[in-house]
Amino acid sequence: MTATTLTSNRAAAATGGTPALVVVAHGSRDPRALSTVRALLARVRALRPALPVHLGHIELNEPLLPDTLAALGDGAAVLVPLLLSRGYHVKRDIPEMAAVSPARTRVAGPLGPHPLLVDALHARLTEAGWPAQAGPDHAVVLASAGSRDPMSRADTARTAADLSARLGVPVLPAYASAATPTVPEAVRALTARGYRRVAVASNFTAPGRFATQSAAQAPWITSAPLGTHPSMAHLLLHRYDETLTTDGAMKRRALATP
């Protein structure tokens, strides 16, 4: 971010301009993750050139979210988690960082579950070799990071159900950490039920340890992380717009209440 860009963004916020979009990524020690996220933000900027778009990380990579928010001064921003389900980061970490920042912030929900997320998962599976017409021996394991939060698991289960409806085959959610079943356990469960073509769908936003680990456990094909798929850029903008629309509707209802 250049000094000129930052100054212009602050000026826009101070004069009541468009709230900035701050994409909140988790962070990863894998250098491919940061380059993937930056490329995804470039797609978002191309879709909406007039919108100020910034990146902030929860941990491990710079810029960290508190630094990104501090650079915005007291400007307005919508924080959209680059996360696929509810959990500790969405429910606690991000709101707490936002609450102590000088910026006037609103926090969007996670990206999933949503039909655009299913679009990206389906496309990545097709790229990996998933057939146009799956047979009765085909099934999918939806590999996700995992969380102890039951809401996170509920979101992942919903995404798995939506992907199953799209593909017409069973889709079992599985987790790389903090929850069960694991990917190998889900593969074994499907194999025991007679499914011989079990694909692993990578429900990860970018390459990293969990995505690599899950791919290594696939008995057949595995899809690439969602990364820069166009549906991911559209989904980030959808969550941004949705948050502004919901906030505006709430304010109008409050004004209309006697």
C-alpha cells in the first residue's frame, strides 16, 4: 500500500465515502497462501475498481489485522473473514480486534455456507477429473480445517449437503484437526459402504499444511484449494454488500420505530 493510496482512502472515509473492504485471512507459514490471497484480492479489485480493498491477517503473516485497521484511521470498513465457517476466529478474534481499532467497523459472516462456495468446490473437483456424470460408486470427502465449535461443524455439514445435492453423490465432511471424522476415517466409511471412487474436495481457501495433508490422504483425485476461483471473489463482495444492506435496513427500522 502506497502512502498516496492510504491518504486518499483516509480522505474518502472522512468525507463519508464508500466503506473499505478488509479481507481477513487466517495467515499461514506456507508462502503459497499469502501469494494466493493477494491474487484473490486482485480479482476483487478488478471486479470493483472503485472499492478500497485491504488485507489483514489474524496471525502469522503481515499485515496483521490490527495494523491494517490502524492504517485506516477512523474510516469506515467492512471486515469479511476469508474463512469458510463460523468458529472462534469469526466469533471472537475478529470482533475483538475490530472493537479496539480506531476504524468504524462492521464484521461480515464467514463465506460459507453459500451457493457460490459450492460453485467453487464443484469447479475445482471438475478440474481435478471429476466426471460430468458420476456413477453409483462415486463419493466425496469434504476436507476442512476443523474446529471445536459446533456451529463451525454445522456450517461444514451444510456445505457438504449442498455439494452432495449438486453432484448427486454422498459427500461426507471431514477435518484436518480439532474434530472428527478425519479424512482417512471418512474415506474408510465410504469405502465400507461400497464406494470405490472417493474424491477429496479441498474446502480450504489457500494452500497450506492442512490442504497438503488432506490431499496426501486422498485415495483417488483431490481438488485444489479454492484460491482465486472467480466465485470466491464474487462471494467476498457478496458478504460485503450483504453486511452494508443489512446494516442499512436495521437503521431504517430503528428510525421508523416510534
